[in-house]
Amino acid sequence: MVLVACGPFTPSDSVAFEPLSDLLEVVARDRPDVCILLGPFLDAKHEQVESCQLLSPFSDVFRLCLRTIIEGTKSAGSQLVLVPSLRDVSHDFVYPQPPFPSLDLPKEDRA
């Protein structure tokens, strides 16, 4: 089974990853073989990003998102595929897009 979901994974009025948490509950319940998540993970069009209201750097917010995804899918045993979007603020907006950096993840989480 393959589960595919597309971001943004935040509500329009906050950067709490509540929709992402709901999605991770589905992953834990259904235990897909492959989970493909398409960005944006932190959308450049988000109102808090556009108005410079974030209290943390983009990379820290993305690192939190990534840690949430990894921890939320680890128990399901799913192969995780993250695809960046041109609207991800924590990623280069060039085409073709390079892969996400491993962001000091443990070796077992980078595979």
C-alpha cells in the first residue's frame, strides 16, 4: 500500500503542524509500505512567513516538522519519501530541485 499526501501541512493561521499530526495518525493506523509526502512543508505563502511573524528560523521549523514526521512514521515501518516543493521556504527554489539535506539526522533515519 502506498500513501501519498501533499502539503502544506499547517493551518493558514499558525505553524502548528496539526494536519500533519492527523496524517501521521492515519499512517500509524494503516501502516502503508510507502509514505510519499509532497511539500510544501513550511509554505512561503503562509501568512506568518509572509509577514515575518515566525519566532524561529525557517530551518528550525522545518527540522521540527521533519522530526515529527520521522517519529510519527517510525512505528509504522513505512518507507518514507519526502519531495520538496518550490514553495518550501527552507529549501532551494530552483528546478530541478535538489534533495533535502539530512539535517544532522541519525544514520538510521537518513536511509
